[in-house]
Amino acid sequence: MSHHDTHHRSYTLPDPDTQAEFYQDVTFKRLLAWFIDTAVIFVICVLVLPFTAFTGILFFGALLFVFGFAYRVVTITTGSATWGMRLMSLQMRQSNGARFDLGAAFLHTLGFTISVAFPILQIISIVLMLTTDRKQGLTDLVMGSVLINRAARY
């Protein structure tokens, strides 16, 4: 086994039929995590305002976008979950079952951002989270990723 192989272990995603506890209440917990993350991003942006000599008020939406994107990429890269997801005991997994790395975190955040920018995509994503076996949103389905309950370790 080469050095490269040891860093890229292959796992499998939990089966929704035989390991349903991994996906139980994930959609609702995701919603709560989204509210927590949105609040954290808002507070960060408010704290940044004095450093912009308060001109940041004029482009607060852009501030939310930039800091929100960075927050999601950094927290997902470092813990395979945003702080809101961690509080809800959720963790993101790639299609091979591995935790998220920088590339996967960036792509997922990009997909999330595009979904939020186009309400029809967000609606489709929510419907998918409520109806698919693994509670996957649109970006999750495209990437093959899932959010699972951390309490149900594997």
C-alpha cells in the first residue's frame, strides 16, 4: 500500500434501509443548522462593519455573501460540517463515505450558493431532502454526498 492510499481510505455511506438512524431527522436538523449558520454569518458581518469604517453597510449583502461563502468552505473543510451542523450533530460525507476536504467543501458551497440564488433550485432541493432515502438536497445528489447524524457513528 502506497503512502497515497493511506490518506484516501474508501468508506461506504450508511444504507438508509438497514442504518436508518444515520438519516433520522436530518432534514429538520439541517434547517435548524441553517438558521444557526445564518445567525453566525450575520454576526460576523456586523463585527466586520467597524473595520470598513461602516461603509460596509452600503454593500452588506455582498459582505454576507463573501463571509458566508468563506465560513461554509472553512468550517466544512475543517470539520466536515458548519458550526450549525456540528451543534445539530450532523456531519457531511462524500460519495465514498470520506469526510469533506477543501475541494469538496468548495464545490458543495458553490452548489449551495447557486441553489440559494435561484429559488426554484432551492425548492427542488428542499423537496428532494424531504423525499429521498438519504435526505439529499440537489447539490448532494449531484455530488453523491450526504449529511448524517454524527451520534450514529460508523
